[in-house]
Amino acid sequence: MSTSTNLVTSVGAFSAEAFALALESHKGLPSWWLERKEAAYKQFTSLAYPSATDESWRFSTRSGFKLDGFLATNSPATTAAKDIGLPGKPALTFVNNSLTESNPVDQALTQKGLVVSTLKQALKTHSEVLKAHFMAQDQRLGSAKFAALHTAFINDGAFIYVPKGMELKTPITIVHSASGANTAVFPHTLVITEENAQVSVIDYFVSDSTSAHFCCGANDLYAGHGSKLNYVGLQNWSTLDLCLQMNSTVVKRDARAQSLNLHLGGHQARHESLSQLQAPGAFSEMLALTIASGEREFDQRTLQIHQAPNTKSDLLYKNVLQDKARTIFSGLIVVDQDAQKTDAYQSNRNLMLSDSAEANSLPGLEIQANDVRCTHGATTSRVDPEELFYLQARCIPEAKAHELLVFGFFEEVLNRLEDDELHAALRTIIQSNFN
Amino acid sequence: MADTTLTSEPVQSDNPVTGIDQSAGNFSYKVDYEFDAGTGLSEKTVEYISAAKKEDPWIREFRLKALKVFESKPMPTHWATKDLEAIDFSKIRYYLSSGQKPKRTWDEVPDDIKRTFERLGIPEQERKFLAGVEAQFDSEAAYSNVKEAVSKQGVIFMNSGEALKEHPEIFKKWFGKVIPTGDNKFSALNSAVFSGGSFIYVPKGVKVSHPLQAYFRINAENFGQFERTLIIADEGSEVTYMEGCTAPKFSTSTLHSAVVELVALKGAKIQYITVQNWAANVFNLVTKRGVAHEEAEIKWIDCNIGSRLTMKYPGVILKGRKARGEVISIALANDGQHQDTGAKMVHAADETTSNIIAKSISVGHGRSTYRGMVHMPKHLKGCKNNTECDALLINTNSRTDTYPSITVRGAENKVQHEASVSKVSEEQIFYMRQRGLTEAQAMSLSVNGFINDLARQFPMEYSVELKRLIDLEMEGSVG
């Protein structure tokens, strides 16, 4: 009994001493930042681990979320980031929580107010903006404890600020990587688009495949009035890693946010995605593709909150399950009382390619306004034998036909991307990950 | 025991649920109770009930064990509504009996009880025609009549208390097997204090020609009803059971917590129909589940209109190959009501199929919730589930929730779930108003249209009653 209690309350290596040491390296940064970190550490130690009655952890292998064995201090980078197969060069590359490489963005744009920098840098130049947006949204999806850990131990991250009216044509890529045994990383990307601005940001997560890491990341996306914010999170952590990603999107009047999360890596990967539609005309598109294989677990929790009238959200999460993989999709659409004329959609499709895989779907709705259009759907099935037959009847061998249908399953999501080059790059990455 | 006489004049006091017209539907009579276990729940209460019913020791043990389970289980408020905390278990009467032996013919039923049924609107003709009436008046069956044709077929249809004494060999074999005591807090409560309910056994190959019916109601303030129903359909048999309830409106919360177990053996078919119209102060927390063996079929038709809070998720465990389960659910939540209903389908054999169709209507501040579970555990082949939930919201402050949970293992199964939320089409209302209908009439027609395809599956008299109830509920929801 006592050992299990110890396990549950264990902070692993994230002790008060380790925290003090981490805080030491942030000396000189704004006081609100240090205070917030201190408050976060207190919160991390006081909040309980998810329990068996915790609905937001239903079906999750909670026992897998143990912090024991990971290191609070950063080991030096042992590998440099390889070619990641995405168009363009990454603007910022972080290895084990520190910036290792940066490629400056077009100077003409920075002169007009574009900022692509590290969080540490931004704390000096844009302290107030950061204060208002960094981890500012409530953690409503179950990981408040780990969000507090993230805030307490975060060392650095990416800060992207797109000024009013600026439209960026090429995507900004950020690489977050972990290397060395038992490293814990806390990647963070914060993106703000001011009025009518436009940007595409790609987060690429990667780690060496020889050892386990704890990857506890978060992002804050803020789409100001009339802006357009596209986000791609390409999660390609090692298949040994314990991963948690907490994403938050705030969408303002007539703004449009699109986020696509690709889940390829992780031994146990949990992804939380919160979308808040805060003003009329806001639109949030939430997309995800997961390739689950081996004995791995992918746990995705989403929340679409409609807080203003005439808002729209559209969610499409697709999972392909192989071997003994498990997936959990738990989504909720919340329509507040005043959010009349809401148009919300939520769809979870599971493609089962193995007899030992397990798919869990919990698509939920909480509607408190009557003049709305809200639908959701969840399906779980294998490749449609009739579609397979159709292709075979046209002389396509069964294996090839099967492959085509699986790739077709992904295409429905990838087709939502406007950037063709990115679409092609992601397609190649997915296909190379799929046997 | 305390007073054996209860004043059951409608008490005008503060109602926790605002906006409810207390004068409407006050079916309440002064009744003399011969046995009364008093309020509150303890081992004494349970022993009193067991003694009053002159039960065998094993039943007494079963009850006492269940009481412990009930006490050890927490309220499931981590997922269910906090409203459950409003139940004060110490203020509830757990057992009342008018002290009569179940009657065989209508003539033997005491006049005052007949009067109650009359007010409930059971038509004279229907009373005579009823295949068998298990009219539960408070805890004990006041009237029980199995139509001759049915008993000739070898069908056993009686009060469960009687059946425990007369047919222990059948009863004991299945009792508490589909829904074990510890299934949930309220099934444990029921196992501790159950009284009344029906027991039906349909022998091999018998197709019961008439639907079996039971009417019951809660009549005493602060009095909960804990009936226990067990239906066993032997190989190749078929039976339809109907349950409808109305209750008088009282101002303090009443608790109703039934356990219904169905067993459909190979190739058998059971259809269980419920129209629930408890008063708006009743907590209706019911556990209903059936086991369908090979090629058997269990269909729950469930309609919830009344009660303050209903939590009911009829389930089917599809245990045999090619078994089939179905839940048809209609819920109407008006001001101050929360209809938390749904379905559970556990696939446990190859080629099993299940279908869930749920429609809910929320009026005023009403809240309706769909909670569903579909489970396909091991490496099964050819299992299929289809779930459709549609919610209709009438007023701007109405609320609806959907919380399904679907688990599928293996590539050979197929599951689809769809849900939608909508409001009454303004164009439809406009069209009908143009043709001379009032707004309320148009609304009522539209709502009836929304559930029409499900209502048609009810027996005639029930669908008529349902339509009438919806008309009644829609009154005053417009404007």
C-alpha cells in the first residue's frame, strides 16, 4: 500500500532542489515570470495525480504516467537534428530545452514588426504580451498537474508574433528535440497573430530512438480579429517516449485557426487540445492523424468551447490502428448559453487493421443554446471490403489496393491543408511511417 | 411503527423545483398502511422488511450483504449530476405495504385501490382485457391476474415476492445474476430493500399472445419504491412486457430505484416497454439489463417523461452468437427535470448486433442527457453496432448533453455512432400557423413528428398516451 502511495505522489526527479536549480538559471528574467514558475511548482506538488474516478483520464493507462526515472537536469545534446523532410529550414531548433540553431527570418519582415524569437528573448522584449498569453488558458482537459510542471521547468521555447495585417507566405518551422537517456523536455510554442495577419507554423518534435524521454510540451495559439493561423504539430518522438502535449487555441472575431496534429511517435502519447471561440465569426478547424502501431497508446482529448454567437468549429480526428495499439479519442463540444447560431462538428474515424488493436471513442456534446447545428459521429471499422473488391476488380493487387485505401483514409485530412508543398511533404512522412 | 395513517392531501410547501404547477396531476389518496418500516435505512429496516415479508434466511442474508455494499459505495457524482446529493436516504420510507395478499380477480380488489386506478385513467375495458395485471400499489401487488390463456401456456406471471416463495428453483438460479448487487450504488440499495415487481417465466417455445402489463405508482410522501423484476424467456419463447407508471406529486423528494433483469435463452425474444411519468420530485434511478443468449433478441423501448432526475441506461449483454440487442429511447425534459438516459451494449460473442436510437426533447430549463456505452471486448468477429442520438431543443435555455463511450477491439467489427442537435424548424411552424394552427399546436405537432418513428413502435394505447403527454408538456412552452 505504502509503495503505491509513494508512486502516486512521487515527483520523480522534479524535486524542490531541482526546481530551485532550474529557477536559478532564469535569474534576471521578469519577476512575474519567476513568480509564476514558483506558483506553478507549488501547484504541481499539491495537485493529485489523475485517479481512477477522473473522467478526463478514462481508458488511459494512468500507471504509465510516472515521472520516476526521468532527469530534471538537461544532458548535453548528443545528436544534431537531421533533415526532417519538411520544406524550408527550421527557424529555431531546440535540443534538450536549449536553442542550438537559428535561421534568421527575412529582415524586411522583422523591420515591419514580425518577431520570431526564443521565449527567453521575448521575456526581455515582449514581456507584457507573454504575460497575457503564456499558459493563460484554464487546463480543462485533465492535465493541470503536468501543465504546472511544464510552467515550472520550462527553459525556453519559441515565440512568434505576427503584426497587424502581415501575411506570411512561407511556413515557420520550429524543431524541438530530445536526446540522451531519460531526458525530460518541455517544448513550448507561442503564436500570436494580430488583426488580419496570416501565418503558418510547424512544430516538429523528434528524439533519439535509443532511449526513453519525457516530453511535456504545450502551445498557446492566439488568433486575433480577422487573422488566419495555421498550425501543424508533427509529433515524431521516439517510440520509447512518454509524451504529453497540451495545446490551446483562442480564436477571436472572424479569425480562423487551423491545427493539424500528426501523431507518429511515443510509447504512450497523450494530446490535449482546447479550442475557444470567443467572438462572432470565429472558426476553428481541428485535425489529427494518428498512426498507432506496436503496443503503443495514443490518447487524445479535445474540447471545443463556443463562447460567442455565430461561431464555427470543425473537428476531424482519424486513427489507424495496427498490432496491439490502443487509441482513445475523447472529445467534447460545449456551446454556452449565449452562443446561438453555433455550427459545430466533431468526427472520429478509427480504421482497424489488426485484431488485437483497441479503439475507444468518447464523443461528447454539451449544448445550452437551442439555435445551433451540432453533430458528431464516430465510426470504427476495417477497410471496406466492397471498396477493396472494387479496386481488385480493376486489376489492382489486394495488397496494393489495401495500401491505397489506407492512404486514401489519410488524404481526407491532408486535403484540408492549403499549402500543397506541405501536403506533399506530410504525405511522404506518413507513408514512410506506415508499413 | 410510526403513524400508519399518512395524510396525503397535497401538501403545499416549497418545491425545490421551481416553475412547476403543483396542482396539476395530484393523484393522491388517503390510504391506510398496515406495514411501515418507518424512515431511514439501517440493518433494522432491512430485517423488518424481511420479517414482514416472511422471507427465507438466504434472502435476508442477501439483503443485509447488499446493504453493506450500498453503504460502502460512493455516490457516482464524478460523472453523474451533483443533484444526486439532494437525496436524503434517512428521510425515505423503504417499505410500505397495504398488507394484502395479491388478488386473483378484479372483484377482490378493495374499493379505495380501485378508485386510485380509476383516477390514473386505466380504461375499464383495458382492465378486463389486460392479459395479466400486476398492479403494484406501493410495495405489494394489490391485484394480480394472469389471463387464463396465458397460464394455460405454462407462463408464470406473478409478484416477485410470491415467486420467491413459490418458484425458488427458477428464481434463485437467475436472481441477481444479470445485475449483481455491487453493480452500482442503487442496484445495491434495491437489493437491500426490494419489494414488489414482477416475475415472469415463459416456457420453451411459448409465444405469449398478449403483452403482459403492470401498473404501479408511488403513493406515500417520502416513500421510495424498490421493485425487482425478473423475466426469463426460455428457449424459443417470446414475450412482451409493459410497464407504465404515474405518481402523485409531492413536494419532498421521493426515490424510485428498481432493478429489472431479463434473461433471453437461445432463440428467445423479450420486448420490455416502459412509459415513465413519475411526478417532478421523484428521483428515478433504475438499473435495467438483459442477457441475450444465442440468437436471442432483447429490445428495450423506453420512454421517460416524468421525474426530477432519471438515470437509466437499459443494457443488453450479447452473450450468445447472433444475439441482438436494441434500445429505443425517448426522453422529454421539462423545467426542473433532468433526463439522464441512454443505453449499454456489451458484445460478448461473434456476429452479435445492437442498435440504439435515442431521441430527446428539452423544454424550458429542462436538461436531457444521452449516456451510452458500446463495448466489443475480445477478438470477436462480425459484431455491429449502430447508434443514433438526436436532440431537440425547444427554448433558448434548454440543455442537452451527449456522452457516448465506445470501445472496439479487432478489425472484424463495425461500429457507427451519430448524434445531432437541432431546434424546431421555424419554417415548419410558419407553415402550420398559416394553416390555422396555434403556435402551441404547431409546436406540439412538430415535436410529435420528431419522435413519430419511435412512438410508432409502442403499442397503440401507449403511443396515444405518449402523444397526449407531449401535448400536455408542450402547453405553455411557447411564447
